[in-house]
Amino acid sequence: MIIETNELILTSADIQALWLTFQLACVTTLCLLIIATPLAWWLSQSRSRWRAPIESLVALPIVLPPTVIGFYLLIAFNTNSPIGGAWLALTGKALAFSFEGLVIGSMIYSLPFVAQPLQLAFSKIDANHLHAATLMGANSWVRFTAIIFPLARQGYIGATVLGFAHTIGEFGLVLMIGGSIPGETQVASIRLFELVEGMQYTQAHFIAGILLILSFTALLFAYKTPLKWR
């Protein structure tokens, strides 16, 4: 139980929610960087007729309400569904209302904010550099580590910052698939909502201020990067 005072004090529940949010943002961003790299490269180089539909699918979370994504994920995570049932068989627990479920949902929700900066950065790379490396016998891994990644470094910075900041600000999707389980799915945005509902404005101001500072600092860092990735 939280008791209002005249001092700004973070309770253990507040700290737990902020820490969980930080963990979720870190794990989600790392996973997205791994998955979005080949996807963004393919989108930047492909001339396939499937490029436009896949590009639209990647960008869909930008315009689709988070609750819509959360609704369909909640159905997919159900223990009676193929995905939810397989997860239950492998781990012994339900995917819905779990941290792992939040990670999957956050990856879908934040995918365009990681994939698009990478796609733009990859599209700016001069193909002649890659052709020259291929003629010199460089394999795919060498071309990526020695040429692609250094040239797209600022794109990776932008993708990391945007993916992290966007995950921190999730609410609707998290509420749909995670609910509010302390220590498991109660992230800072959900905690803030509950504090406001309970008229605990002192703690609400503190959490909101922390999220505001984090978000502004992340975006300031991204906008100060030399490459115009946006």
C-alpha cells in the first residue's frame, strides 16, 4: 500500500516496474537488431514483387492500434492455439501474461522503428564497395563486419535508440497481453496508469518524469548523430 507524502519517494513497486521496463527494452532491442538486420538488408536490396507487401507488413505497427496487435497476440498466445500450446509444452507455462510474451509482443510492436533506420542506412551503401570485396574473396561475414556494419553504424545507433525508446513507451499492447503482474509484466507505463487511477499523484509524477527524461535523452542522442537516418 502506498501512502501519499509531501516528498517524492519511489516505492519498491515503482523501482521494480522501472527495472522491468529497462530489462524489456534491452532484451527487445537486442533481439530486434539481430532479426531486423537481414530483413532490412533484404528490403534495401531486393527487387522482388514481395518487397512492397513485406515492407507494408513491417511498417504496420506504426499505424495499427496497439490494442489490435495485442488482441491477436492474445489469441495466438492462448494455450489452445498452436503457438501457445507449443510454448506450454516446451516451458511448462503459458506465454500470455509472461515476460517472454511481452518480449515477443514488443518485438512486433517496435519492429519498424528498428528495421526502417537500418534499411535506410543499408540503401546508402555504395554497392561498388561490396563488389570489390567479393572480387577480393571476402565472404558474407567479412563483408558485413568490415564494410556493411561500419558504413551503417549510425543507422544502427538510430535503430537502437528508437527501438529502446519506443519499447519503453508501450502501454496498450502490454496491457492486452501482459496485464499487470508485479515483477513479471507490470512495466512502468502500466504502473503509472494504476497510480493515476488510485490518485497516487506523487509517485505518478516521479515515474512520469523519469520516463520523460529517458525518452528525451534517447531522442536527443539519436538526433545528434551525424547521419541523417530519419
